[in-house]
Amino acid sequence: AVVSTQSTGFGISISVMRISVSIRFVVYLLVGFLSVRSLDHAPENLEYREKAREMFEHAYQGYMEHAYPEDELRPITCKGHSTWGNFSLTLIDSLDTLVVLGKHQEFKESVELVLQHTNFSIDKNVSVFETNIRVVGGLLSAHLLMERGGMDLPQGWPCAGPLLDLAVDVASRLLPAFNTPTGLPYGTTNLLYGVPKGETTVTGTAGCGTFLMEFGTLSRLTGDPSFEHVARRALRALFKSRSKMDLVGNHIDISRGEWIFREAGIGGNVDSYYEYLLKAGLFFEDFDLITQFKVLYNAVVKNLQHDFWYIWGNMNTGSPTLPSVSTLDAFWPSLQVLIGDIKSAGRTLSNFYSLISHFGFTPELFSLLSGQVSPGSEIYPLRPEFVESLVYMYQATGDQMWRNMGKQVLDSIEFSTKTSCGYATVSNVVTHQLEDKMESFFLSETTKYLYLLFSDDHWIFDMGVWGNISITPDPDTGEYTTCAPNSFGYVFTTEAHPLPAGVLGCCYPRQRAPDNLLETLYRNRSQDSNQQDFFSIPNKILEYMTEKKKVKVAEEEARCWAGEHFLAVVGASKLCSWWEEPLSRHHVHRHDCVLPEWYSRYEIYGVEWSRMSGKKAFRVAKNVNKVKT
């Protein structure tokens, strides 16, 4: 790195920072060489997808055989050890990865193990942050993916179920940490007795602001507002504490709301705070959170970006304090993709790729002043952030270049870290010396993102197009409620646990509006047709389907074919439970109906709401060739 500096009495003020021309030229040559379309590499991409699957299987089986029920595997000695709480952390953290990889039988068996042996009523001090993202998030995602994983659904799912009960149990044990004057949580709590006496009041920024995805989903599923309330209160306190430069520090005193460490950056102890402002804003459709993210994002870009690296700076002045970059910073391009800043994301990813090309891995901390790995920060604990951003970039661009970068990451991990029972942490990226440790996030995140990077047409990338819809009566009001739990797309938590946005309207508050599209569709039967076996479709919906053109077929016939096609496409499998007099699904498919060419498929969107009812509704898409049933 070439850096011009001005020495002061208090440190170094950086005026210009740039990667040397020669290194950049090599990186651009590499990027140009890699930049091709994926169609020419389909067999190789498939091969690497299977390599990622095999990588997960080797590590997962090694953990189950040599470490379970301990938290994590020691992959060199092939033994287990307790790290974060002694409740089989790796198993819980990797449950949804089993579903993503299509390993449904293993998912069922693992869920049974969790339900039979997990007990959170223990005298154990735990990290509030890590327990939330790894355990609460893992249980929640596994609960919500039970349908995808081929399991028998418990009564009341997704609003009830044993995995959800476990998530509520452990999350409730974290709530005492939020009982502070500012609403910012302690970093540690005891699962049995609450916050330990004498616990420090200093907590990392990420440790305060990384709860809303998990806690908000818990509140929406259970109807208990306390989880979402404490998570939102903490976010408000953090944003209120930002400096006049709109920057935040990395450690804060939760009793006074005063910053203890005032270095602003995007790396460790801060990273997932930014992530949850944006992702929770999108997930819960909360524009206030998105606005907060935008304010902080603009300040970061203005003050901390140097040639598409992001360094540490003083939160009050923006002046550089630590001209180094962390492997954790590699998550930032994934957020930039979500807000559409593809160019900046690509530049930062290319910067990190230069480190990977040189060392094989991204070091925990790299000095831009010396151009060397920072002393004491040579470790690479199999982190996922670079691959995570590659997944987002490939989905946004379809450019094979990003997959080719991922191939190098996978090959490096396979070649340098594989052991007889797992994959080991790289303790030194220069010498490739290994450490006897395999973090649970290797199975929860790294292998999952590698698999998804090389996957085409995976359901996790569906834009909320297909999914089963359940319509059930509310015992209190007699109204029917509609739910499409896996039909509105997914948002990854910071631990890569996918949460389906479709569940947000399933439980609390109930959807009871009489003009709701689905409710109307299923509750109103034809009043003027002898065919009482089918729901009528209101004229206003028919007009919407035909772009308000006059329907050229008889109204009864239109109701017949549209209703039959809708039921076929959404995969209604429990039709009889929606009727006073039972009908079979086979009956629905047996009768003859006209299906005009203009109506090809019913598409479900999670981000484009119909204005017909003013609520979340389904939109009809025209001219789609293939009809799925």
C-alpha cells in the first residue's frame, strides 16, 4: 500500500491512500479474466456446488460423530468442547443449512435430537449477542423451515410448535439484559439468574443493535410484544447517540449512553448494527429504520471510505485512527447490493480478492500503512463474509466472475484446512498453520453461502413466487385468516439463518379485513350458479386479472376456470378444512373450465403489494409461459 501521511503530535493523519498501481493492475487483469457469463461454466459450477455440499457433510458428520452434544468440534484432535453455552451450539446453528442443502432426513433427525436434549434452564453465563444470533436465530429458522424440510407440521404452525417454544424460552432468558436505563443491553447474562452481579456496563455496538430480526419475528409469531419492543428501544438509543458527523463508535456504556471507544468503522463490534437497520427495515417494511441506515451509510462513505476500503476513524471528526481493514468488513458489499450500489460493492470485493489471491485467505486485520498483516491478527477462523457478498453480487449481476472468486475460496479451505473430521481455523494466513477449532458459523454460514453461490434456481432465491397457502378459521371471530409462510422471499440474519417474510402476517396481528383479496376469494361462493362446489371470484378481481377489460366468457364460467386454476397453482392441499361441507382436491381438478391464454400463472410477491385492498395481497402476472401446479 502506498500512503502519504502527515505526522502530528497525536498520531498520523492520512491524506492519500491507494493500493499500488502494480498490484491494482494485477487485480484488474484477474477481474477481467474472471468476468464471463455463467452459461459457459454450468458443469463446473455444478461441480463446485457439490464440493460445497461435501464440505458441509464432512464437517457436520465430524461434529456429530466426535463432538456432539458439546458446542463445537476440535477438528485436529477430533474432540468436542463447550464454548458458548454447552447446548449443542453447532447442531442448532446448522439446522436450516440441512434444509437449504436438501438433507431432509438429517434435518428431521437433528430436530428430534434438539427437542429431546436441549435445556436452557442452566446456571450458565452466556453472550447475549451470540446466543441470539446463533441459538434464537437457528431455532426460529428451523421452525419456519419445517414445511420446506418435509416435516409433519405441529398444530398451529407457524404460530406454534416445539422449536418455537425453545426459541421463546431462550430469548426470554436474554430479556433481563435489556433492563437498563438506556434500553441498551448488557453483553452477558446468566440463563438461570439474569445479569451477573458486577457485570460490565460496556457493550459493543453490534451487541446492542443486532436483535430485531430474531426478536421481531418472535413477537409477530407469538403475539408477545416484549421481544420486539426491547430490540427497537436499543436501536433507537444507538441512533440517538450518533455523533454530529452521523457516525457511531464501537463500544458504549449502557448505563449512561456514552461512548467508551469512539472509533467508527464497519468491522467488528459494529458491523451487524448496520446490517440489521437495513435488513429489518426491509423485512418489517419499516422506513424509519431504512432512513437511519441511509444516514449512517452516507456518513461512512463520506468519512471512512478510502479507495473503496473502509478504515477506522474518530466518530466526532471523521479523521483516520486505524488505517486497517478487517475480514469482517467484507460483509459491506452485500448491503450495498441490497441498496443498489453495485459499482461500489464490486470495487470493495475486488480489493478483498487481492488479499485472497496473495494469502489464500483474508486475515483478521490487514494494515494499509505497512501493506502487511497486522501483528497478532494473522488468524482466519473460516469466516463467511467475503463469500456472503459474492452470493449477493452474483444474484445481482449474473456474472461468472464472482463465482470464480468463490471457487478460489473453496479450494483454499479444502486444500489448507481439511482434517480427518472437519475443517480447522487458520491461525496464521502467512504460514497456513492451523488451530484446533471449528466455529459453528462455518456450518451455519460459510458452507451455506458457498453452496448457494454455485446454485441455480434454488428456492431461497425465489422472489416470493410460489408457496403453499393455508386458510384457517379464527376460533374467536369466525373470520378466516390467510397465511403464506414460505411465499414472500427470505431475509438472512447476520448468522445466515433465512427468515421468510410471509410469516409476518400469519399470527399477530390477524388478517381479518373483509376486503382482503384471499379472504374474499375463499369465503364468497357463487350466488347465481348451480355449481356450489367452487368459490366465486368477485368481479373487481376478474377485472384486475383482465386489466379491466370486459370478460368475454360467462361470469359463471369465468368464476369456474379462474377459481380452479388458482387452487391448482397455489397447491391447495387441505381444501376440505376450508368448507362447511367437505370437498376433495381431486374434485377441484376434475371439472372442465376454460383457461384463456392471457392468464398463465399466479405470482406471489412480497415487495409489490396490490392496491386493491390496501393490504398485503397477491398480484396476477401476465404472459408467463410455464404453469406450475
